[in-house]
Amino acid sequence: MINKKILIVEDEKAIRDMVRYSFINGDFILLEAENVQQAFNTVADERPDLILLDWMLPGKNGIDFIRELKKDSETSDIPIIMLTAKSEESDKVYGLTVGADDYIVKPFSPKELIARIKTVLSQSRQRLSALKSPSHSVLVSLMVKQRLSKLGLFWTMINDKLFF
């Protein structure tokens, strides 16, 4: 997984710097955008392998950006991890429902961020592999597994709130 391009769409320079520092080992090339317009330009020019996306941005917000990317067949398969201060359960569910592949709340652990990036990239690679496979059932099976994984996360969050 060497030299994967990661686009961070974040208006706070300190957060972009922290992510850049997390990538010090060289596995990823960090592309940066401070707003949605810059992000669209970077996606068109560089075609990132994954996008780290803040929700609250100047101008258009991150959710609108996801919707636009998912509508376009050229960009709909780019995995997205929300990296945001919005920490309510309803925000997490909404972000995942709109099309984010994962959701990380700030402040975040750089080690966890790297682990989640690698996991989402691996899942994306498996999905693309399945698309190229002659067996459509492999793709369906993979998609069901990923959805069940997300539902398991939601169930855990609900149980934690209800019983603890």
C-alpha cells in the first residue's frame, strides 16, 4: 500500500499538520484542500485513493461534497472517512448514511487514523477486485459483510447508550 494519495479536506491548518505528521513513515502522499472547491479541483487533477473530510467547512460543507462525489460515476468509488468534531450519534449515522465509509471524531489518535485508513483502503481494493471478478455473488457478499459491520457498530453504540 505504498504511495497511496490521501486528500484531506480541512480548513484548520493545525489538523492538516497533525495528519501530515501522522504520515511521516511515507506510506501515503498527502494532498490538501481547505474547502470544497479546492477539493473538487484536487480530485479532478490528482484522483486521490481516499479522502479525509471535515463536515464543517467554509462555503459548502463536507456532506454536500460527499453527495456530489457519489453522484458522479468517475468519483463515486473514492472511499471517504469523515474526520470531524461532530460527535453526536445522529451525526455519525447521518455521515455514514450519506456515503462516508468511516467516521472519526476529533480529537483523534494518529495511530487509529492510520489503522482506519488502511482498513478502508483494503475494503475498497476488495470491492474493486470483486467488480472485476466474473462472480457477481462475491461482490454482493462483500457489500453485505461491510453493511453488517456498520450495523454492528451502530448496535454497539445503541447498546452502550441504553445499558450503561
